[in-house]
Amino acid sequence: MVLLSCRLVPSRVSSSRTNYRINCLNAEVREVRTGALLTAIFLLLLLNPAYAQEEPATATPGLIVPQIIGTWDLPGSGAGKLCVNPSDGSVWTFLHQSGELVALNGTTGEVILSVALELRPTALCFAPDGSVVYLVGEPLDDQTINEGIIQAVDPVTGQVISETKVEGACNAVYAADKGILYVASGMQYAYQGTVYKLQWDSVSRSITVEAETDCGKIPWAIAVHDDVLFVTDLELQWTAQADGTMGPPYGSWVWEYNAGTLEFLNRSWVGINPNRLGIVNGGVLVGCSGSKQSIGDAFEPTLNLIGAVGESTDIFIGSTGASDLDVAADGSFAVVTLADWSPPVVTSGVGLYTALVNPEGFPEAKRWIYTGDVAVVDFTGDEPVTERYNIVTDKYLRSVALSPDGKTLYVLQDEPEKILAVSLGG
């Protein structure tokens, strides 16, 4: 017999509603004992917007013509986030499994530094002038995750210059001007997260804590813009908020503080798992790594732009997850690695029924997967403009970083783990 096989394709997206078109193919099957019933259920599942992907609301700009110009091996395994030294363009990362801090020449891919780590790292960043590398993490022998370590590292030798400890597991570090650092600590199931303001003294070669404040439960990413400190909180929020207001069905908060005093200013509602921040023209870009289906056909946003304290705008980029992002030095554009929902996976009659009646309560029918694609978001106009590009096929990209001049993109490919250098020439 012939079974009509259809798939749902979103054709237009606004901030409030998605329209869909259906692409259908004829597929021959030898035997279907419950053909009509299974066909009906399968079509209804695919027609349910819980299994669709959102698409960019803006026209594609044709920003770049990406071309891989280098494929570089790493000296170990388990790479974390990529980070570029703003002074010389070298590409840095830490290797969890092999326990190394490594740096590669940003042009040739040659390994120019590899030293043993003295902590279990979670994040790294550079001073604005590239003179110091800051590493945060936990002690190598600490299994209780109740102590955080902050290290200042010499970018030439890779040796630790100074170290200080704080309470709680360190999740993020941000280096501002004049040696000022901000570090976030906290963990799942902890009662309270904390944000620290610290000072690096290049003369005494020491790091000291100047101030601290409570911040959500799981503070995860930090950035400073116009003297405001932005801190994301991974704790999942629901419709009914503590202050009595009503928000989207799912989401998270970005907390906002005075960068000098750490006085609380406000908070902004964003998507789920806001794990990355970047400063762009017009405000602070928030990357959200996980999306759930909301009521009807509304999606939580993958990106949010906070243009003023307490105010955020949704940006849809054709994906349900931003696994990482980086921003050009002038704030003109951002590059985002993407993760999508796979087609539904349903293996039993009970599963079919559950997915049909309550798809939001049946996450097993969907799989959140990384992709080999990136989105480029242009912030030079009145509205953000987005285009999606495929970099690799049958592999996925886990992290991204831009060269200081914004002309080269570095992406971390998994399975096998390599750094790809991608020219963004147009």
C-alpha cells in the first residue's frame, strides 16, 4: 500500500505566532496492520507545533561566505570554551580530560603553549589588553564543590601568577578595565548563588575580593555594559512568579547590578538556560541553550537582547538552542553555535498516545541535538538580521570564538575533537 508521509516546515515566524507549510512524499510500505490509525496519529504528531523549529523573523542578509581554512588537532581531549587573546590573536582553551591549558597560533594552528592545570577549570577570559589570563574552577582534590579558585596566569609562560579562593563553585569570570574582575559562584540545589567583585593588582601581583552579593541560585555568565553588571541565572522559572506577576510558561532571569557597588537594579526575563552573554550594538546579547515548547505555537527565544535595564527583546535565529556565542570586538555582529530538536522519536502505542495528548509532558519524543551550523546576527541596522550557515556535516560544533579583527571564526568540532579556522570573507 502507499502511505502519505508528511513533515511540518515553518514558513513564517513573528514574535507571537508561527505559520507552517507541509511537505509530503509518497512512501511505499509492504504491510501496515493498523495503517489508518497509525497514519492519523503520526500526522497529528507532526502537525503539532511542539515538534517544529522556529525560523528567523527577519530576512537573511547574506553577511558572509564561510570557508574552512584550517583544521587543527589539540594536544589533549575534553576541550572547554574557546577564547581568543585580544593582543596577539592566539586561541586558548582548557582540556578537562587531559588536564592542560593550551594555546594555538591563530593563523597556523601551531600549539604555542601547553601546561598542566592546577585546578578543575570551568571558565577563562583575558584582561582587555591581553596581559593576563584569568582561570576559575575548583580544587583538583575537592569533591564537595564548596570552594572556588581564581587564578591569574601569565599568557607567555602559562604559569600561575596569583591565586585566591572564594566560597562556592566558580562558574564564570569577566575581566573589566583597570584590573577589575567579576566571578560568579553557585550550583544546582544550592540555596543561593554569589557574585564577587575582585581587584587584580599588577604591582603586588595579587587578587583581592572587594565586594560580594547574592545572585539567584545558579549564576552562570557575566558581562558589564554601561556600568551595569549582568548575571544570568540557570534556575528554570515557571508561569507564576514569586512577586505575583505572570510570565511565559518557561524562562529564566538575568540579574542586573551596579557594576561599582553591586547594588541590585532590576532583572530581565529571558529564555531557558541563559548560559552566554555578549556586548553588541544596542545592548547585551543573551544566548539560551535550551528551549521547551510553550502553549500553542509560541517558542521561548534562543537569543534575547537587553537594551535597557529590566527590558529584553526576543531574537529568533532558526534554532531551539544557542550552545555558545561570541561577538565581534566592535559589537557589529555575533556568531552563535546552534542546537535543534530532532524529529519525534516514539516507539510504543502508549508513547504515541502520550505525545499526542500531552506533547509538552513527553520530552522523550524529542531529542535536543547539536548541529554543524552557526547563525550570524548583524546588529548594524535598526533591527537584528540573521542568517544560518552550515560549517560541517554529520558533526557538531560545541564552542565558537572570533579573531580580534572579526575576519576569522574559530569553532570547536566534536567527534573528532578539532578546532576549525573559518574565514568569514564575503
